[in-house]
Amino acid sequence: MKLQLIYFVFFLAIFSQRVFSQDQDNTFIPDEKYVKEVKKLLKKKKIQDAFEYIDILEPRTLKDLVYLTEIPAPPFEEEKRAEAFRDLLDEAGADKVWIDEVGNVIAVRKAAKRDSERPAVVVLDAHLDTVFPEGTDVTIKFNGDTLIAPGIGDDTRGLVLILTVLRALNESGIATVADIWIVGTVGEEGLGDLRGVKHLFRPGAPAIRSWISVDGGSTDRITNSGLGSHRYRVTFTGEGGHSWGAFGMANPIHALGRAINIFVTEADGFIQSGPKTSYNVGRIGGGISVNSISFESWMEVDMRSVEHSSLLAMDDIFQKAMQAALQKENDLRKNGEALNVKIEMIGDRPSGEVPVDIPLIQRALAVATLFNISPRLTTGSTNSNIPISRGIPAVTISRGGKGGGSHALKEWWLNDSSGPQAIKLALLLLVTEAGMK
Ligand SMILES: [Zn+2]
């Protein structure tokens, strides 16, 4: 009996160990067909020349990073950085560069010869905007080799990476079958609500058939799944009045508290099962003094899910909770007018997932594997959400180097061997996807 128990504990230990390590790794092995395809490209002299050039360019890449980081790019105010980035892409030898109607910088590197088998346009993108408001000190501070400045990694390093890819493509004379667009997008962060990438996929826009974003730190992460989110600003309004003299009026702040309570209670019941879904009331406000019935109260709400249908279900719970709270507060009213509620959508990022077996994801896995990286497939909230939600192949890959403190004033970035490696990886994936002539 005792021996049996020991065996049981032993097997339990092995079993739980296995489950644990599988969960931790989430690694994927690419199909041999794609490994061969990438290997073949790796042997080409022009690819090797491009890699060598990326190493030679390292001081220049660092100089570009310092230069661009110190040009502020607050939300909705990316113009200055966009102009500087446009000039750099022009100097790097793009065939054509322009800033579009919403502020995206687009550099075209024309195909040598189009081929019906390959997509017409392959995009390599990074975002121009940072989360930091106007007036933030963006001067870089050096701590040894570590560079400290807001926005340095997210995503200024991404911009510099895609710029160096263009320089290396031109220097080595690599010719592709598809047009390559090197794009600096506006509005990736926060209330920017992906407006840059949404514009690139507007009705009637040139057909982008493949999208590669550079955004995020860890080299082994390949993001093929987009985390969707809905964001709202809710405002309750009423007459307002004296807390004693007008007592009995409907109170917008009481309605807000009730709304949060109903929403959170219902939402928490919903997330007990099913795909990962979140809810958050991020900011609240309203009122003018302790002895006044306020005429207004407001809150900002964020909800996310990896699954579109769960996001819609959470949205439904939210909408119903707001109406229920309004109703209850109005029912309590002893005098005065009824309250109103205004619900404005301030953010909409669709969710979705690109199947693992499509060529772009297989190529991303194959390239990583050939760089001795064990790739993990992950979920993120990046520019890729838009093409992913429309069924267009899209992936988000790493900017390389070490970094941390993203969205904080003390954000830092440090170059190491994964820095130039990430640039080579992006170039190789881009050329594989665009087809080398
Ligand atoms: Zn970012």
C-alpha cells in the first residue's frame, strides 16, 4: 500500500511537471516545407550581404534611435516625428515616400517583377506615436549602455528597426516579387484607437495582402492573435440642486455607483467560464461640492477578450447595466426631472486569430527557429488586430534588444546581440513573404 502511494505521488509529480512545462513553453515547430524555403534564402549571397550590412550599420541604427526618440510624438500629435521619419526613409533610398491623409508615413520599395502567386503589397510597420503627453521630457539619459527615455522601446526602436531593414535591402540590392511598404503608423496607442492602420484598410485602399508589425519586446514572441477591446465613456446627467433643499431629485453620482455595481456583478458572473475576458472601470468623475446634488457624473470603461463573441457578450452586459442603473435611480426619484445617460464608444479594437498553418505564420516560426529561437505564439493588442480581424495574414514580431518600463517615464532599452538579430529576422521574414527574385 505504502509503495503504491509512493508510485502514485511519483506519477503525479511527473504528470504535473509535464502539464506545467507545456503550458510554459507554448512553442511551435514550423512545417519542414517552410524551414527549407527559409534555409534556401539564407544561403543567398545578397541575404548574407544584407546581414553583414546590418552589423556594419549598428552605430547608425543607434544614432537614428537617439534622434527619433528625442522628437516628441504625443497621441494625435505625431507630425514632427512623421516628417523626420519620412526624410530618413527618403534618404535610405525608398522609391517613393509620402505622409497620407491621417499622418501615416508610407515608403514604397517597388517589386522587381510582380507574380500572381505572391501578394501585391507586403507591409512592415511600426508605430510613430507614444503614450506621453505634450511637454514630456523625451531627452535620453544614459546609464552605461542603457538608454532611458519615454517611448524609446515602444515603439521608436520599432521605427528604427524597419528603417535599417530598408537601408540593408537597398545596400545589398535584394529584389522582391511583391512591393514592400515600410510604414510608420499614427494612433496605435490608447485613444488613437488604431486610426492609422484602420485608414490603411479603409474601403477602396490599395490591397495590402500581408502585414508585419514590429512592436513588443521579447524575441521569441510571435503574435498571431489580436486581443479585442471596447472602450466607453458614460455620462449621467440631471438637473442638479441643493443636497437638502432639493433632496429627492435623481442623483447622477448615485446612478454611476449603481451602474458600476450592476456591471461588475454581472460581468464577474460572465467571466467565470469561457475564453479570457476582462472588464475595468478606469476613471470616474463628477460633482461640484459635498452639499450639492451633482448635475453630472462620468466614467471610462474598458473591456477586452481574445474571442469576439465574448467581447460582444460583455458589451451587452455593460449596455444593459447602464440602462438598469438609470431606471433604478429614476425610480427612486421623489421630485424633479429624470436622469439621462449618454454612452460614447471611445475605442474599438477587433479581436481575431490568424491560423498557425498559413504561410506568414509558418515563415515567422521557421525564421525564428533558424535563428535558434524557440518561438511562442501569443496574443497581443497591436496594429495587427485590424488585418487579423479582416482575415488578412498579419503578425507582430519583436524589436529586439533588452527593454522595460514601457508606458512609463523611466522606459529603458539596451542593445545586445538580440538587437541586430531582430533586424535580420524582420528582413528575412519580409523577403520570404514578399518573395525574392
Ligand atoms: Zn507599441
